[in-house]
Amino acid sequence: MAEEFIPVNIPLFDGNEKKYLCECIDTGWVSSEGPFVKKFEENMAEYVGRKYAVAVSSGTAALETAVLSMGFESGSEVIIPTFTIISCAQAVTKAGLIPVVADCRLDNWNIDIDLIEKKITPKTCAIMVVHIYGLPVDMDKIYELAQKYNLKIIEDAAEMHGQTYRGKMCGSFGDISIFSFYPNKHITCGEGGMILTDDENLAEECRKIRNLYFTPDRYIHHKIGSNFRMTNLQAAVGVAQLEKIKEHVQVKRKLGKLYNELLSDIKDIALPVAQTEYADNIYWVYGIVLGESYAVNASEFITLLREKGVGARNFFYPVHLQPVYTKDGYFKDEKCPNAEKLYQKGLYIPTGTGMTEQQVYAVAQRLKETLIMCRE
Ligand SMILES: *Cc1c(COP(=O)(O)O)cnc(C)c1O
């Protein structure tokens, strides 16, 4: 008998999403000029505790806009984790800057801060902090380095809505921060992103970049911008989702904890760290890393899981191995064994905000059955 397929992500829309969307249609306000965009910006700024928020069309657009807005001298270096989404590296190279990667830790999968200092040169202008999968980077140490070497901090909080570091909201650290609202994030508006900062000039620059670098002198442009505007339709859903963020975060933490319990007795797999001294895991995704005793890599295991009716995805492919960069000679002698291992053996299993506990039980059961097959 065919079992119900459980997809890797199921979003949750149980608030005012429909109502606000209908308002857009009924009033005719669908473009970025509509009132929900400002409202979403104001509400996000207030929620995170930042002065300014600028809504854009995706998290990737937010990163590109944020990096560009800083006005770094061309050829400057930005330190990024190698274990992250390509958007981070792209934002750096598209701004005419050079990404310098550091390996990640094997416990919490975040950048290994002890490796950063060796990567700093006179050309380094910033550290891009990326909180990976559910636990924030140890920001105190990042601030220490940034102060010592006079570096800017760009915070990628795309996976961290509602997470805190020592009680302070993620998205409020460093010079400029970004969020994504892709459907697998804690709150979504289909596609969307947000830039947050306390610096009025940076916010103003971001507003220009997202809108083709329009200035009050309409149709006269002094710099290159993009059309990264968020529509009123997206923002309407975003406002409704943000009203529910507390519940969404609770769901994520509940699902994560349940997986921890159900999977704790499995031999030779690494589960997410439940807490550190500065944060409780928010389980943006629930990642697992197969140990050496399993005779499969992550991709093979994902295929087997799919046959059992469970959606799963690979971990990030390390930036220093990305063909788009290595073909041009980037990262030539770079060795990041931890990120490479995580890619080989790491995957994440279903954890959407719309997922039920029953589905978690089913995934855990099917996962165990699949694991046993791979040990024989
Ligand atoms: C999802 C994500 C992004 C990109 O967001 P999009 O909205 O998909 O463009 C950037 N950084 C991290 C860490 C992400 O997880």
C-alpha cells in the first residue's frame, strides 16, 4: 500500500493571509506602491528591533542590495562561510568584491570563528555572518574580531526569524542584516526578502538600489540599481505571517525536539545540537549527518528516503567547490574538510511549519527503516 508522501517542506497559512490578499485585489493595490509593503517593513523593524527595514523581492536580492549599499572599494575581500548558500558568494562577487571562505564546525555547522583571523588581510572589509540551519553564530567573538581589525559585519539571518543570540534578536547584529521569506523559512510570502539596519544612509541607499537607483530627479540615474521591489501581494502575506511568528517558531521547536527524542537512539548519526550557551536551536531545517558506518552518501540516502515516501534535501554544496568560481581560479588551494564532509553525508528531513506530529512520527519510522537497510 502506498504511504502518504511527506514533502520536505509544508508551509502554514492559518492567519490573515487570505483577508489581506483580498484587500489588495479589492483596492487594486498590487504593486510595490501598496500600503502593505510599508507596513511589513515597519512591523519587521519593530519585531527585530532595528530602526529601518527595506523590503525586497528575495533573500538573495536582500544580500546583493545590502553588500552593494556598503560601498566597499572594488577588489576588497569579504570573509564568508564556505558552508552556505551560493547567494552569499554571489552578493560579494556581483559587487566587485572577493569572497574569502572559512570552513565550518562539525557540531553546529556554523563558520569556525577560530579560522577567521588567519584569513584577514589588509584588503578585508567585512565579515558576512551566516547563521546556519537553526543555531546562531557566536556574535561576541565576531564583534571582537570586527573591532580589532575595523571590519564591517553583514548578518545573513535568512534562516533565523524569531531566533535570539544571548536574548537579542537575530537580524539586529552588525551594520546590516537580511532575511528571506522563501516558503521554507519560518515566515514566508512566496518569494521575498528584507534588509534591516540602524543606519539611515544605508537604508536610503538600499531603497535606491532596489528601485533602479531612482532618485528624486526622476528618470536621471547616477548608479546601477535593480528592480528588487516587493509587491503589495507579497507584503500582504508577509504581514499576516509575521502576526503568527510566535506560533510558527513554537511549531518548529516542537517538531525539532520531537525528532531529537525519536532519533536519539540511532547509532552513528549526528543530530542538531539542541542548545548552546547562547541559544536554543530553532530547527530551521532538521539536519542529520550520516556516520562512516553507513555505506551511502547523502544523495544516495535521499533517493532511498524518497522511495519510502519522505522528501529530503542535501546540505549546502561548499562555496569553495562551486564550479562557477573554481573555473575562474577562485579558492585554488582552499581546503575545508568539514564542509566537504557535511555535504557528503548531510541531509535534512521534513520540518515545515505546516507539518503535524503524526508526520514526524512517520518520518522517524521510515528514516530508521532506511538507515537499517544501509548498515547491512
Ligand atoms: C534562503 C537563504 C537565502 C536566500 O533567500 P532567497 O529568498 O531564497 O533568495 C540566503 N541566505 C541563506 C542563509 C538562506 O538560507
